[in-house]
Amino acid sequence: MTVKNAMTNDFLHSAYGGESMAHMRYLQWSEVAKREGFPNVAKLFVAIAYAEQVHANNHFKEIGGNADDFTVTAGAVFGMSNTVDNLQGAINGELHEIEQMYPVYLKTAIFQEEKGAERSFHFALEAEKIHAELFQQAQDSVKEGKDLELKSVLICPVCGHTVLDNAPDFCPVCGAKKQAYKEF
Ligand SMILES: [Fe+2]
Ligand SMILES: [Fe+2]
């Protein structure tokens, strides 16, 4: 719960800011998808917005709930445009987290023996891999003028693990029980 090292602390603040913005952005983009007649893509955005909230909450806890001084390092401008473009924005954001941000943050936390931050970054990294794939599937459908095929989206409230239609008996990332998953 208490971070000892400045570098890990900086990364937790940055990740908290990034996840908070991703949460809002996905809610906004779900409205666009709904307007454009893709209710399942809209649902995917709402569900994954919740997963990003789980990540933000985890990072927030590790910095002792004091996030007043976080600095926003991402310089990208996110518009509302259309769902194909919004999904590309979502894919780009997730890939940035998967390929650069969380691997670096995670290695730093391990190097600095920050167990809580390590757990929080690990949870986020694993979920973002799934998010990138789901957003890619959604974009493939929308490009063909079709909505994504799904019944529901389920999110682990502990780590943000994301799965379509059926939750596993235990979360493969954190071990939470099937019943804990939040259904969208
Ligand atoms: Fe994500
Ligand atoms: Fe989990």
C-alpha cells in the first residue's frame, strides 16, 4: 500500500491518470457506437470502461488514495468522430499499454521490490492484452457494417480480466470466483 520509491510512485500516478481517461473515453465512445447502431460494440465499450476503472482503483490504492498531483504524460487528442476511428484509438491506446507502458512500469516495480505496484501493473497488463483483441474484433465487424456478436461482457472486479458470454470458474489472472464477475 505504501510506495517507497519515486520512480514506481511516478508510474503509478501516470497509470492512474491514463486508466481514468481511458474509462471516460470508452464511455463517450460507447455513446457514438449506440448512435451509429452498434449496441454490442457500445456494450463492449461500457464493460471495458469498467475494467479500466478497476485498474485505476488498484493504482489509486497503491498510491494511498492521493492522486492530486498526477501528471498526464499522454499527449494525444481524442475526438468523438466515428466508431471505426474510435476503435482504432482504443486499439492504439491498448497496444501502447501492452507494448511499452506496463512492461516498463512492471519491470520498475519488480526492480524496486514494490509488491503492491507489481500486482496492480500485472493485472492491468494482462487485461489490456484481451482488450486490444476484442477492440480489433469489434473494428473488423463495424468495418463490414455489422455489430459485434456477443451476449454479454464479463469483467473481473479484482483485476479487470475481460471475457465474452461466460465467466470462467476462477479468474485466470487473479483467481477470483466466477460469481464475482460483473456482467454487462
Ligand atoms: Fe484496456
Ligand atoms: Fe481477476
